[in-house]
Amino acid sequence: AAGSCDKMIRVWCLRTCAPVAVLHGHTGSITSLQFSPMVKGSMRYMVSTGADGTVCFWQWDTDSMKFNNRPVKFTEKPRPGVQMLCSSFSVGGMFLATGSTDHVIRMYFFGSETPEKIAELESHADKVDSIQFSNGGDRFISGSRDGTARIWHFEQAEWRSILLDMSDRLPGEVCSEEDKFMKPKVTMIAWNQNDNYVVTAVNNHLLKVWNSCTGQLLHDLVGHADEVFVLETHPFDSRIMLSAGHDGNIFIWDITKGTKTKHYFNMIEGQGHGAVFDCKFSPDGQHFACTDSHGHLLIFGFGCSRPYEKIPDQMFFHTDYRPLIRDSNNYVLDEQTQQAPHLMPPPFLVDVDGNPHPTKYQRLVPGRENCADEHLIPQLGYVATSDGEVVEQVIGQQTVDQDEQGLEPSILDGMIRQLQLQQDQRTGADQESASSGPHNGEGTPRRAFRRPSFDIQSPPNIGLRRSGQVEGVRQMHQNAPRSQMATERDLQAWRRRVVVPEIPPSLLRKQEEYRIAKGEEERDLYATEKKKLFESLEKSDSESSLIQSKRRLHRRKYPNYRTRNNIEQLESSDEERDNCFGLIEQEAEESDGSGSSEEEEEWRSDKKSNSNSSSSDSSSRYSDWIADAGINLQPPVRTSRRKAVRYCSTSEDEASAEKSSLPKRRRRKRRKKPKPKKQEEADASTQASNLDLSYDCHPPVWITDTALRRSPFVPQMGDEVIYFRQGHEAYIEAVRRNNIYELNPHKEPWRKVVLRDQELVKIVGIRYEVGPPTLCCLKLAFIDHATGKHTDKSFSIRYHDMPDVIDFLILRQFYDEARQRNWQASDRFRSIIDDAWWFGTVLGQEPYQPQYPDSHFQCYSVKWDNGEIEKLSPWDMEPVPDNVDQPEELGASVSVTYEEVERLLYKPQEGEWGLRSRDEACERIISGIDQLLTLDISAAFAGPVDLCTYPKYCTVIAYPTDLNTIRTRLANRFYRRISALVWEVRYIESNARTFNEPGSAIARAAKKITTQLLKFINDQDCTNIFELCSTTDDEQDCLDADLDDEKCLPRTSYRRRKGRGLKKGKSVKTGYDENCWKKQCMELVNLIFQCEDSEPFRQPVDLDQYPDYRHIIDTPMDFGTVKETLEAGNYDTPMEL
């Protein structure tokens, strides 16, 4: 198979050279193409990546050799201009790794029915243009233009890496002046045969040899004078590595010693050196072949070169560069004969000037091995002129254009004519017609024909293709020579012709058995982890000790968050950024405009963390409602007027924190979290460049993650939790100690209400604030233990996830389960730390602090198997099941399986998902979102906002979300109840109205999308979201036009342009007055104003008289404001009112 810049993939049968398929799936040029080594019955996959930012998985059958022309497609385009650059399969074919210009490595898994994306690795700071799995298949290496390579391995449900920094030097090596000013970039990577070493080629012309297990630099291989783009390992000798580059040098290295073994310089007489583009070893390792920039094939090996001296140096087919045409299915035909190339007779062998080689060389052409001599001579054809006269026609007859340019036809043209005359004389052909000669027009020059010697080699040409030699030839079917016109018998012979023999069945079976075994190993490695969508971030190469891990019990270390956009701005000049984003601007626009076929299975990638932005203080607000649990829980609703500056009821006084409508970054003093050296350099560069994008502005992973975890605790609307005052006090102390942000002691919740050591509360309001750090503000209502209902008393807290700080909010379900276990001394337990099970023994129970004797917070003393003693809470401990896998050595850990994690997560209660089960409800809503995504109006909300285009977005929006993020969370069963889903859906509109003008087209589109989706969620019997549509096609088209006109609005990185036909006839026109409810509400408000009891609530509270009012009430409201808003027509639904 081959892909090209014409955006098509062509597949051929090597045995017969017949075309098998022409595949259309990309809107940009093909950047990589590979057959998967996976063996799964007769079903196989081929993968292609493109400059349009897509990865296509083409399914084909080995029995029928049929390709499915509708690929499984992943669109990995977080912003315009992103290209997929490279790909690599593991040995068993279960894993695929891809690299792209947006610095992300994407991992795909083939263990289920269809390929699925399992991870996005975002540790590189520049484009990833080289990637390769090891020969064993359990690791892979990635190379980037950021000057680093990384060796990745899969461990504990995460892809972890070892960093190889190209700026590293051997001990005692002195840095040259040139290296001080040159930024290193990785140009090529390779494993040696036994995977003990990796070799990286750097743009400073050095080859670096690394220990693949430790990442230690072992050797610098010096010899090349230009960049190296060829690294080939020997098929069975782990010492040998071949390198070649644009300098024309070919080296054989002993990488264990770091020395040269052999060297060849590709010097071409009269033309300088030829850059070497590719090299491959033979399977037995005795030979290798190279190709260069001048079209030469170089063959190296042991023994003498006499067999190769028997063939001419210059070998071309006489049909080379002949014009081709395409039929309606894009299959190629020869323009002159109108035949498929594989059905044409084998061509004649000629030199670079078109001179035919002797007949003994013609037998080197596949299909002519056993031909008689007379069949090795080309023949001419006869055609009828316009007046009906039959004449002899020369193949290379010049056209008028050639005459004007003074170009001569090929020497082969005259040779073919003379050979044809001789052949006709021997066979007794018609002498009159044979000797009449060609009838040339007046404008066609004639030249004397000379007989060249077959044994004379023509001098080498600088160019391998003479201008005008063939390009001017555009002859019709009748003009073709007889030797090119195949009879039916010829066609049958050509179909039986074997160009490349098949692999022997025994060898094929052995190879497939090996690949099957490797595939099973890879499946076993990942079988229980396939549903996990961990967001792998940059981790330290050395593992933390168990003590450090236990201190972060159930807490993921706060990541050194670096966005691709930030690094790109830090390390690239303006010109480089322009080149990066505009590299395939035309193809990106074409892709955005055309979209994908409706018949294709398409997965749009959801971008987490780096691509997500964040939501402002005013993007959402505390909820003033107090409702019962279950589906009646209502999340915050939209407001149609500009929001005033909101204040949180705890932690700090924000009266002077924000002076403008857009939140600004806090300028308070704070201690930065530890960062790697490269991150510190990037931060310094950021300050020097006065860039607004910062690591601290982005929402942390614990907020943006799409996979639900037991810890850290991520609040959701309606959660019943146990609040532990001890844990909250520890958090506040850690914030003060590290000077994270300013705290007001008077705003601590226990100073306003009486709080016991632990309280049963319900989350009735959630709001996020822009960082640094991004804070989660919760409104917690007390629950009456007798009735199980929450009361009208509440308090508010503000917090964020911190390393070394234990969760102080625990789901009631987890708390009740933990209490029932009633741990006793000497009981064995296990606990999850950093996605692994650690084992220990209970020593006893005692209060964590004497002043809280009844608290279960950190109340157990435990002893780990390695001898360490520590405090744990009962919900951090799990019983050890019978027959569980024990660690290989005492004190070690065991990986957590997906099924084990799933059993530890929240189990929905009756009514939390309405009348359906959670699985049924989630699948129904996923189907509705998929239908919604087919509309043009939803394109702006299909994926995360492009922070490269809108860098200020993350300084305004603290809680970013989009339709694909919601869809992914539904697929992962992220939401604990339907009210939590509704709360997040409303954030789509809230974010759009916050960042843009409320009356803008993008805000109106967000409102329509949100309203439509909420209607679908609430109607539990509806399965077609279009049946609920109340927007006519004309209104929809008008809105789409408005959206296209607004170029400065935040959009996702791609627009889905399909499914317009689905909207036809789907709108339902209501038969009642849609404004009737407004009249009824106005009557009700007027009635309330007539009641004497409403007098205290008709006007806003006087803040001068009650200065502390805003410290307690988060969202003040009065009947007068409601009436004014209703009269202005700013309420769109009764739910808002």
C-alpha cells in the first residue's frame, strides 16, 4: 500500500501487481501508512495518518482481499493546522502509537471489537515526528523537535517514560561554541536488535547511544557531516547499527563499543555526492540496499560484485513517465492504451536516454524471462488517418508544441521503427505498407535516423528525465504500438504472472503464530485496563519511595502542568509559530469545510487538560435552591442579565479582588510548586516574553479528568458527603504554610456556624474560580439524621486539590461501607496508592487528635509490610480477598485492575437516574449527543476551545466543558446522578455567555444547544433528539450564517459539517403560545406584590445597613429584580425564573 499527497491510498497485490483498492478517507496528504501485525481470524487492519489531523483504521479480509472503504476514523485536531506525522505498531499489533505537530503522542488499543484510543501523552514540548516500538513490543521510543526523546513503558495503567535529553554530554566532554547556540532536535530514532540500546540522531550530526533501561548516555558517534534520517538495526546482531544521511555517508557502527566498522561515501561522478534517503538490511543480514537522491540503488554485502556487473548501470522501462489517466473510481489507466498498467505487456528495458538494452537484458523484466528473441523486439502500430489511409505511426512522434520548443523525440522512437521494419520483412508482412514510411504533417520536423550500437553505454545524464521527452506525448488508443495492445490470451497470461513470489506457507504460519503469541502477551498486559482513560502527564524518571507515596494517600501529585500552546509560544519565534499553524492551512480549511462522510464511523477526540480552558467566577454561581435528592435536584440556571461580582462565603475577602468584568490573575505572593529544570526555564522565558498564558491559569487535572476516580474527591451536585473538620483545618494550614493564596480567618466556616468534628451534609451548590489556583467553592446544606432531608442551614467552603493533603469530604456511601467493616487489631488490609495495591496490618484504633475523640478521620494505626507505621482512615482500607495476587516480595505492590477500581466506585441509588438504570440512561443520552453533533450549530461546542487562538479564555473560564467531554464522561459513567449531568450541560451556555457578549451569535447558539439537550435529558422516553426541536430550518440556517460571520469567537478546533439532511422535517412546530407562561408569571408576581408579607423582599437589601449581608448570601435576589427582568423579557424558560 502507498499513500501520497493526492490524499488517496492505493493498495496493490505484490504477487501480480494488480490494484486491490483505492481508499478515500483523508482530506490532507498521507503522512504514514502501515499494516497492523495483529492476527485476528481473517480480519486485519491497515492504519493511515494524514496532514488533516486524522487517523484512519482500514479493515480488510485476508480471504477475500477486500478492503472496507469506510474507515474507523479518529479526528485528532485540537486546533487548525495540526497534522499527524508518524505511527508505529507494537510487535503483536495490539498497540499503536502516533506522533503529531501538537506535541501529543496518542495511544490506540486493538484488544476490543474496534480500535479505541486509550491515552494521550503530553510530555513533549514540540512536534513528535519519529516514533518506534521496540522489537519486544512492550516499550516504544518517541523523538521530538524539542530536543528530547522518551522511552515509554506501560505500568500501573499509565504510560511512563524515561527522558533522553539530547543536550546531555559524556563525562569530560566540552561543549562547543556552535552547540551553545544550536537548539538540539531529534531527527531519527532506532532500537538495537535486543532492545538494550536506543540510538538517536540529532540535528548537530551526532548519533547518541543510550541505555534503554536507565536512560544513561553511553556513546557519541561522530562521523556524519549533515543530518541523519536513516537508522537501521541489524536483523540478528545486536551490536550492528547502520546510519546514513544527507551528507552521502553510510556508516556501519558497533554501538556496544561506540566505534565505526565500515564507511562508504556516495560520490557520483560529475554531480557531487548523493544524499542517502533510505536503507534496509536483507532478512539474513548479509546485504543491505540504499537509495539516494539521484535515483540510484546501492547494494552492499559480502562476497564479490560480479553477479551485479552483468547488468547495465542504467535501467529504465520505456513506459516510464508515460501519461496516465484515472477512471471514475480513481483506478489508473495508461493514457495511450486505455489499459490498467498491470494488464499491459511487460515493458522494454532502456537506458536513461531511451536506448533499448540488448535482448539478454530484456529477460530481466518480470514476465519476459522465457520469451523468444522475436518477442523481445518492440513493434509499431498502424492507424487510419482522417482520409481513411492506413499509415505507420511512430510512438514518439513529435507534437506541434515540441516543434515550437525545438525538442527532439527519444532515440528509442527511431529504434523501434527500424526494428519493426526488420521484423516485418522477416515475417513476410506487407512490404508496401511497411516501406511507405511515416506520413508526417508539415509542422512536424523529420530527422535522420542513426543506428546506435547496443554495446555502447550512453554517458550519464545529470537529470534522469529529459524535459519534453514524454510529457508532450498524448496519443489516443489507436496510436499505441501493437506490442502494447494485449489480446485476451495475453491478459490471461499477465494475470498468471508472478512478480513477487509468496512467502512459503510454513514460514508464513510461523510468523503468524509468533505475532499471535505477542498479541496475546500485549492483550494480557492491558486486558483489565482497557476502559481506563488515564491522562498521562510528565512524571519523574525515578520512582518516589513508599513513604512519599503513603503521604499522598489517594492523592495524585499535583502535576507540573505545561500546555502545548504555552511551550510552543515559549520556544518558538513568531515566524516559527506562523509556520506551525499555517503549514497546511489550505488542507485544514478544506478539511473543516468538507467534514466526514455520514457513513463513516468517526470518533472525535476529546482533549483534556491542555486543550481545556477554565470558567470564570461569574460563569456559574452558587445555587440558592434546596431540593430533595434524586432527579428533582436542579442545577444552577442561566441568568439573562450581567452578573455582578460574586463573593465566596469563606476563605478570603474578595471585595477588592476584581475590578473589571474579566477576572484577572491573582498577584498575591505565593510559593511556586517544585518544577523540573526545563519547566523553570520555560517559566523564565514566559516572564521575559510577557506571555499571558501560564501554567497556573489552567484548570488542574482533577477538575478536567473524564474518568471517575475514588480520590481525589470531585464534587457533583447532590452528593451526600461527610465533612471532616480536622481535614479542612489541615488544608487551611497547608495553604497558609505554602502561601498558596490569602485566607481570611474570620471567614472560616466554624466561626459562622457550629461544626462538629464530622458533619453529614449535601452539596447544593458548586462554583469554580479562576486561578491560580483554580478553586472549587461548595455550598453544603446540613442533613437531618432523623428525616434524611437537608435543612435550611448551610455553610460554604473553598478548596482545591493539594499534594500531601488528605480528602476531608468523603461520600456518605463510602463512609457507611467503611464503618461496617469494624477493623480490629492484626486484621490484614490493602490500600490503593498511586494506582497500586499496598498491603499492611491494623495495629489498633485511636483518635487522630484528642480534641476530636469520636472522629473516624485517620483513626487507625497501621503497619505496612515494609515496616513503616502510619495513620489511615477506614475508607482508605480495603479487605484482602481470598486467593488475591500477592506481591512477589514483602513490601512490594500489586497493580490495580479495572474491575477492582470499578467495584470501589460510587453505586447509584434508586431514582438518581430517573426511571431507568444508569447504563440505560447514559447510552440514551450518548445517542442524543451523537445526533446533536451532526448539526452545524453544535460545531463550536463539539470540542474544547483552542487556547492557541484564544489564550485569554483560561483567564475567564474556570470550568471548561464541551459536548465531547460530556459524552466521554457519560461513556465512562463519570456522573453519579442525572442532576450532576444537567449541571454540567448548563455550563456550555454559561461559559459561552461569560466569555462572549450575551447577545452574540455564539451565545445564542450555546443557548439553543443547551436547551435542546436539556429537553432530551428530561424526556426519558425520547430517543430522537430532533423530535424535540422547536427551531425551524430557516431560523437554523440564519443562525449558522451568523456563526460563520463571527471570526473572533472561541470555537473548537474543528467543525463538523455533516448531517444537514437530518434536520429536514425534524422540527416540531408548537401549537400553543410560547409566551403564555410569561403572562402567568407576571400575574403571579403582581399578586405577590399585593401581599403584605412580601414587603421585606420587594427591594434589594441595603448593604450600608447590613454590611455583612454579602458575606453570608452568595446570590442576593428580590422580587423587584425578578419583576424587572420578567418585564424586560430576559427569562427564556420558566426554569430560569
